[in-house]
Amino acid sequence: MRWSPIFSFHLAPDLDDDSVTRAVEGAYRPFARLLLRRPLLRGGLVVEAGVSERLWRGGHEDVIIALRTLVERGQLEPVDTAAYGAPLPLLPEEEIRRQLARNASINRTYFGLAYRPTGIVARAYAASPLLARAAHAEGYRYLLCDTRALGAERPSGARLRAPVGLALLGCDRVLAEALSERTAPRVQALHAAFAQAGDYGACILPVRRLCADPARVRRLLAAVERFALLCRRPSELLTDAEGTGRPAEIREPDGGPWLLWHDPENAVHRMQWRFIAHALLLAARDPSGHPHARECLDRALCADFLAAASPAPLWDPARIERGAALLLESALAAMAGEEEQAEARYYALEIGERARSCAPGPAAAR
């Protein structure tokens, strides 16, 4: 089996320094060192620009240097994404392209010219026709997406070409859960999961969850060695599968991550997206004139602030208010007029009020 694991590094923008240090010591540093010792374990690397900044400025340069070494020697292939974990498919096309360009620009500061991504992925492998068009317009070769967005129950990881000329690589959520969600699954269970994935498979593996249990990593390595898996970078997997795929269109799946970020029946989500649209409008008037406004807006667009308004166990009023505070800071820094500032303050107060008054449950934000 040809398999492409894509290792994902994500840190919410509102995490404190102690939480970042725990993530580095418990997952990121051991994982980077492990890959340096295992050259046969190849795959993709998704590092948000915000993560690169936090690691470097927080004194964890060794992790960045190790990852850069893995990229330079061809073991890991960079995959682009939003700079701070924004839900790309839900943003306007111009903003999607700006987010991708910003992520690549910042990461080149830390990874050098070796950071040359040829594909992209959004949070939770979410995809849409709009995202595919934006990726194609930016010259990317492939888009990693949930197999549920490809219009078939269990499409293989083979090369699927969208109408816009972009290669689609379906990521197997079932395989990813077998590898990183369960507590140290037995090698036999992993064997069954790989067999179910077919001849070609790709999956997104969040490094923090993957490394939460050391036994999980050991059994993953045992599975790679015992089952004759051919680990491939994403672009190599596409090349191997060339000619075996079929044309496909991206469709927007029902449920999935969408309701975590933009539930039409969620009153907090509705107000959050009204505030986001207002802040985007203010920032777009003078993109280069107010860099602090743009910086705050990029961080506020993180999907974690939207997911915090979803039902329990994700419900987190404090995080909702932190996201609203970033949006307000962005709007005020954009030198908006008095009426526009008043509108921004109204949104922030209303979001905070709804977050405090709602109870954490399925109907909490209805």
C-alpha cells in the first residue's frame, strides 16, 4: 500500500506560553526527533505560520530547525494552509488567496527556500468549489480534502481531477481516527484500517493527539515496518496514482466541520460572522495602511473561536469573547469612522452577552 501521512501542527492563537511549552515538550520536539531517526517515514507537513512564530519566539527554535532539516532532505513535503487556522472554505476567494500567501511568506522566514508547497489543506480537511478555484488560481497542484467532499462514500486516495484542473487527494478520516484518536490501537487493528483504505491512502495526523500516548507512536512505527507500507509525500502519492483516478467535483458535505464554524441556527455564530464581515470590510479598504488591524483580524479568524460557540464539549464562552476582542481590536486599529467603531463595539458586546447568557448544550446558542 502507498500511504501518505500528513502531519499537522496547530496551536490556537489564545494559548498561553505554558500551554505552548507543554505541547512542544510532550509532542512536537519528540516527534521531530523521531522523524530525524526514521528516514523511511515520509509524508506531508502542515505548519501554520502562527505555530512557526510561537515556536521561534518562545525559545523552541530547535523544533523549527529539525522540521526544516526534514523538509530540506525531502522527507517531509510542506503543505500550505491558512496562516492562523482560519476556515478557508467559508471566506471570500480574495481572502482565501491572501491567507495562503501570508502563510507561505511567514513560513519562508523560518524554513527558508525549502518551503515550496505545491498543495494546500484547510482545517478539518474542509473543501468547497470556491477553495478549489482559489487554490488553482494560486498555482497549487493539489488540494487535500475530506473524502466526504468528493461525492462518493469511500473514494480512494488516487488522483482525482476537479474541473478547474486541480488534483484532489481524499484524506481518509477513518484511517486517521484509527491512528490518532484511539488509545494505542493494536497493530492488528491498524492493519485492518490500512487494508480498508485501499491501495492508495492519505490522512491528516494532528501531532499533538498522535503523540499523546507514546505507545500509539510505537505501534504506528511497527505497523509501517511490518505491513510493507510505502510512505510517500503527497505529490509522490499523486504521481504513483496517476491514471487510476476519475474526474470528480467537490461538493460541500452536510454537517462535517461546517456546523462547528457556521451553524445558521446558532445565534452566536450569526453574530460572529456579521462581525467578521464588518472587520474584513474595514481591513480591505487599506490593506497595507494598518498592519496591526490586519494582524488582529488574521488571528481572530481562527476556526477555534468559531468552534467555541458550538455545543458541548466545545462550548467555551471565554474563548468566544477572546475572539470578539481580537475582532474589535482589528476594527479600532483600522481607523474606522465613529459609526463603524460603534457598530464594531455593538458586535463585540452582543457576542459577549450571548456567550455569557447561553448554557453549554445542543440548544445553547439557538
